[in-house]
Amino acid sequence: MSKYVERFQTPERVLHWIVTVSFFTLLLSGLGLYSRLFTGYFNLFGGGVNAILVHKTAGVIFFISSISLFLKHLKDITKFDDDDREWFKTQGGYLSKGESHFNIGKYNPGQKIFAVYIGIATMILGTTGLFIWFPLFFPRWLVQLSLMTHGLMFVGSIMFVIVHIYLATIGNPGTIDAMLYGTVRRKWAMKHHPKWYKEVSGGE
Ligand code: HEM
């Protein structure tokens, strides 16, 4: 029997990496718009005008791909069962010493909250981005409120994404394989997502 089990099919992985590349493009092209401290980042794009153009283009790509990823996950990330509640009670074991074991399905509750946050943030960032993009079409107060909300959602997203990258790489070795190759080791699956593993391996 193979040591590996399939976790994600190619279209889902491609979608995830489109989300990732567009997210970091938005981050780099948007930093100079966020604060004068970061205007040096405009040079990466050959100046402010180009950076804004890149930001708008990456924004459209991020919006479409992130909402598609959210809808693809919707069924798995919006249901919390008793095993998830057990995970919440002990904060997934992250704050206690020693190994913790939970009967977790495809995603743990932390991953579900992250995915739901990114989905909601994408909708808010996209809507406020549109108001900022066409400021003359909308009331001044709406454009100003959008500027503030856009910045706040960006700060929240980058904080979540930093934790996400840590947990998907150094924090939980073997996890990145899922997004690189589409497969994970059976041992990894049994340890991190035993309930999901039971489903995909036919109750093994
Ligand atoms: C270098 C950057 C990134 C790495 C290495 C990475 C890695 C991963 C990995 C390995 C998974 C699968 C986890 C599993 O199988 O349990 C995953 C899932 C996911 N990623 Fe990323 N990711 C990155 C950036 C992003 C960004 C920028 C976003 C969104 C803005 C994002 C959103 C998601 C979502 C929604 C999922 C599914 C739910 C979850 O596992 O939390 N990722 N990522």
C-alpha cells in the first residue's frame, strides 16, 4: 500500500497558489498606498502609477480566486461538531505542554475560522476596493469609510496569513506536501486529521 493519500486535486491547488501569488502582489503593491513609510515599495513596480495598476489587476484576480476557493471549501469549513468543540476547549492543544490528540475531520476548527475569515475579508476588501477605485461615483463618507475598512481588513488578513504559513510549514511538518504535491503521508493524516483519514481510507 502507498505511504501517501490524496488530500487536494490539482485544480484546488492551482487555485490556492493563484490566491497566494495575488495576495502577496497586493501586499507589495499596496504597502506604499497604506503609509508614506512604505512608498519605497513602489520602485518594485516602476513607480506609484504602475503600482496602483498592478494593485487593481491583482485585486480582481485575488477576489475571483479567493471567493472560488471559499465556495469550494464552504461545506467543510462551516460545520462544527462535538469533536471540534473539544478542540476549542483546549485551544487545539497549542497552549498546553505535551502531545494532544483530537478526532479532527478534513480541517481543524482553527483552519475553519481562518478560511471563513479570508472569505469574509475578501468580500469586504473587494467591495471597499471598488468604492475606492471609483471615488467620484460614490458619496465621500462611503469612500472614506472604505479607505479605513480596507486598511483594517488588510492588517487582519496579513496577521492571519502569517500564522497560516507558519502552521502549514515549520509548525506542522509534512503539511505543505498537501499543497505542493496534492498528497500527504498516511502517518500525517492519522495524526492531524484522523476522522478525515478514516473516511478517505475506507475505515482503515
Ligand atoms: C506561502 C504561503 C502559503 C503557504 C505555504 C500555504 C500553505 C497551505 C497548506 C499546506 C494548506 C493545506 C493545509 C491542510 O492540508 O490541512 C493550505 C490551505 C489553505 N490556505 Fe494556504 N498557504 C499559503 C498562503 C495562503 C494565503 C495567502 C491564503 C489566503 C489569503 C491561503 C488560504 C488557504 C486556505 C483558505 C486554505 C484551506 C483551509 C486551511 O487549511 O486553513 N493560503 N495552505
